[in-house]
Amino acid sequence: MSHAEDARGTDVGRTRDATVLVVEDEPSIADILAIALRYHRFDVMVAATVREALEQAGRTRPDVALLDVMLPDGDGRALGRELRARVPEVGVVFLTARDAPAEVVGALGFGDDYITKPFNIDEVVARIGAVLRRTRPRDVLPERPPLRYGDLELDETTYLVHRAGRTAQLTPTEYALLRFLVRNGGRIVSKEQLLRHVWSYEHTAESTVVETYISYLRRKLNAIGPPLITTRRGVGYGLA
């Protein structure tokens, strides 16, 4: 079974139809993405420029934005920041022809995932489904007690993290990563386990997404308390 077939068969973890905003200035690529996503029962909005994207997002709040990094009237990363400022819960996935580490780190600083061109459409559908499972685990969240580890407290509905009276605001992906570490207590979890359970990736051990997000998460947590995330070189990550 392909990734896309699996995503369709499980309805990518959605409890209602999700809306994807596709921002791509190449018409043939935009058409391919829109057709494939609609086939997998997503509602799709298409824009070719930053201006069109902001107009579309103003009319209908997207659940995920799939953004080309290079657009005729601006930078897709700046657009991602603006969309997240307007719709904090939106998932942000970047499409880029650049795979240099600096480009990837810049995109993941506030986005949820990135996909390099040329891409496999099955992978795009699967990645969007994985982002939705992190950003929208369910439409209406019941009251749930916070998760705790030492002086760390995770609010399961706001993605806020508290330590000794101080608060850190995490992105949905950062929160999912920290939640997995907390649920595993003091155990060391491997990069492959994190890719599988947090990102729903398979067979992508060469990906640098884990290291990048560990760095961002560590920076936010260290700003509100003593160092918490530990690295066991060659093995994985855990909590002190």
C-alpha cells in the first residue's frame, strides 16, 4: 500500500474535512497538488502569490498551508509567519527546491515540515496527514489533565509549557516532540523512534528534522529553566 493510499484509507486522522491552502506559482505543479489533495478528500484553495494567499486565508481559515518558498511577490517563509500570526493553529509545510541545511533550518524555525522538489505526490499527501495529526488531533478537545515531568507541565489544549511560573509557547510539532519525550520519562528514545511517532516518517534516518527540532525545543525550554533535554550521542534523546 502506498503512503497516499494509507492516508486515504485512514482519512489521515481527520474527524472532518480539512482545508489545505496550496500556494504555488507554477500552474502545472499547483494543478497536480490540487487534484491529488481533492482526490484524498481535502478541501483545497489555490493561490499563486502572497497577496492571493492572504486573501484566500482571510475568506476561509486553512488547516494546513502548503507553501512554495519562492513566490513572485515575496518569500514563502514570510508568508508562513504571517499566516501563523493570523491563524495560530495552522499547519505550515514548505515546498522548496533548495535542500541546503541553512535553508531547511530556516524553514523549520516556525514551520511544521518541508518537502523538497521534485516531490512524490504520495509523500506530500502523507506528510500533510501527519501534520494534521499533530496540529489537529481532534476537533473538540475534552478536558484533559496536564502532563508533568519534574517541574515541567504541559497543557494539553493550549500547547503551553510551564516551568516554575514561567511559560513557553511551542509550535504544534515542538509540543508533539516534547510530549513524546515526557511520555517516555527518563528513557532515551532513538531518532528513528521520534521520526516514526512524532513525524510519521518511515525509513528516513538520514533526515535532519529531529536534530533541528531538538535544537529549537532545547532553546525554548532552556529560556524558562535549567537544561532538560539530554543527548546520548549515537543513541538518541531523553529528559534529564
